[in-house]
Amino acid sequence: MNALDILKERGFFGQCSDEPGLKKLFSNEKVVFYIGFDATADSLHIGHLIPIMAMANLQRAGHIPIVLLGGGTTLIGDPSDRAKERPLLSNDEIRKNNEKLLVQFKKFLSFEGSKGMLLNNADWISNLKYVDFLREIGKHFRVNEMIKHEGYRVRLERKEGLSFLEFNYQLLQAYDFLTLFQKHHCRLQLGGSDQWGNILAGVDLVKKLEGEKVFAATLPLVEASGGRKMGKTEAGTVWLDQKRTSPYDLYQYWINTDDRDVIRFLKLFTFLPMTEINGLSKLRGKELKKAKEILAFEATKIAHGEEEARKAQTASTAAFTKEGGDSSELPTTFISKTEVSNGISILDFLMKVKAASSKSEAFRLVNQGGIYINKKRISKQDTLIKIDSFKDDTLLLRKGKKQYYRVVIK
């Protein structure tokens, strides 16, 4: 099957500068392609899985991915799809972030031999001479065209405006494409739909300076049913770093997928064959639980390995059985006997075990009847958690219908 057909079948395809031409290119050669990732945090999150899994599917089809870390562009900040200017990071912060991102990318993609590349645009952007860059690159851009692009236009209409620093971002992203074409014969750039203008700028720049045709394609910005932003929960962002979001919590995120999203997410976030996914698409009602369990296991396995996925699966099964089962694999918080000897308010307790991010959220959870201690609903905000709340030094906290936390006295 042509690689473009794979992207379409699994739901990764959006716009394309020349769809027939790209399909022909995939049929005729191993295509070098890239996606850029700015180092704005020290971990990837679930929202990054769309571009990463698209790259992984293309690599499995025999093509060559370049993961381009934005060591240079992060210094400026991408204004696309941003209401406000990004806080500027230091070189040292960006370097540390990139080191951690590199480890995560290696879980999804192979960089052995000629299978793929992991590059950093700081290698060529940091050494640019400003006047030379303006003369060689800047002269090919027209401001009246740039401000027509959605990202710039929206920012210009807002009170905060668009800084001149950010205005340069499109030039640098286009220069990335030119550099990767010149050094690695990269013929395709992929990105989110909010990147369309920036990617097309790179296509135009390569054509003007090299007289060669390269391609642009976008990936969908995925939302869960009901308009909920992908990777966002009440507790905040779902990260791929297991120190920030545990494998169990990642597993639970997928288990809690809306029924309407299960098959779509199986296509996007797992490597299961389409024949198997098509079979699962016939499930209805309570039978969809099986499909959700498969999604949760497969997606967690890709991010954290099979052993962690099985631990999360075991803990999830134990938490949801009526008998309770073995809760040892649940997210665990250790607490000293001294801390609970005089009692801890339920609001402070929820914050301590990270079931709530603030007292106001904790108050709301209790007020709405969403908190259970050892299967007993907590209805009063002045409830104290004491020694006798623990059974064999262990307490099981449930938040809502499906989130469990284990607290142990040590």
C-alpha cells in the first residue's frame, strides 16, 4: 500500500500542496521527510502523538523521518495558534529540554543507521549573520502575503499584537526546510494544520532558491468528542514522561475514551493492523469496553514498554473489580503516621495525593460527591483523614467513577 494511503486510512492526512505528486513520490523512492518540535517543555504530551505516530507509520512503510528539534526556533517562539507570546527560554533551558525529548522520541522511532535522523536546527540557525540572512532569505518573503496567514492575522487583530521577534519565525522555519533539502534531500514537511502557512513558505523558498519541487502536508488537530482538547483532563496535561504522568494514569486516560472516539483512536495511536481495528469497529454498547482495553494497553505499551503497560492493566483491573483485588500497582502516595495522627483535612489530603490541583478543585469534588475513601462517599468538606481511615496501613481513594489512588502509611 502506498504510504499516502496509509496516512489517509488511519486518519493522519489533512491538506497537501500536491496530493497526486506526493503519492507518486512515495511510490518511486524512499522519501526523506521531517517534522519540527520546539523544546518548550521537558516532556512531550499526548497532543504530540499525532505527528509522532504519523512519522512512525511512514517509517514502517520504508521512508526516512527527520525529527527536527527546535534548539534555534524555540529561542523565538512560534506565534501560530497562540493568543499570547510564548515566554522566552534560555539556551540552557532549551538544551535540557531537548535532552529529555530525545529519550522520548527513541521510544517511537528508530534512528539506527540510515533509518531516521534526529537533528537540531540550532546547528545552523545559531550561526546565522543577520544582515546576510535578510539579504539571502528575507528578500524572498512579502509581508503582505505573510500577514494573510491565519496565525499572524489572528495575532495582529488582538490587543497584544505580534512582536517583530515572532514575525521572523516563518522565515526560520522555511530556512529549516531549505537546509534539510540541501543537506539531506528532504522532500516533505509535515505539521499541524496551524502550520500550513509556515510549511508552504518553506516549499516556496526551496523552489525559488533551488528550482526544485518539495511537498507540504498537514496532520489533523485532533479533538475528543464533545470538543474536549486532546490530552487535557481535570488534573491537567497528560504527559509522556512517566514521572509527570504515570503509566497507570496514561492507561486510565485511554480507558476513559469516549465511545465515539475508540475506533478513531485505535487507528491513530496504535500500530494494530486495520483488519483487527475494523473487526473491533463492529462492537457496540458494553462490548466497546474490550476495544478500550486494547487501546489503553497498546498505546501505553508504545509509550512506556510492555512491562509497564501490563502493570497498569493489572492495576486497572484490580481497581475496578467489586472485590478490590490487588491495589499495589495503583499510583501510590506514602505518608507518615505522624502526618495522619492528628488528622488531615480531606481537601489537603486530595492535594497531597494529587487528586486535586488546588483547594478549590478539592472543594468542588467533595461538594459534588465525587470522592470516596475505601468505597465510602465523602460528603463533608471538614472530614478528617485519620489513622483509623487506613486498613492495614493502606487507604484506597476513588475520584469520580474511574480514578483510583493508593495511600500507604510508612
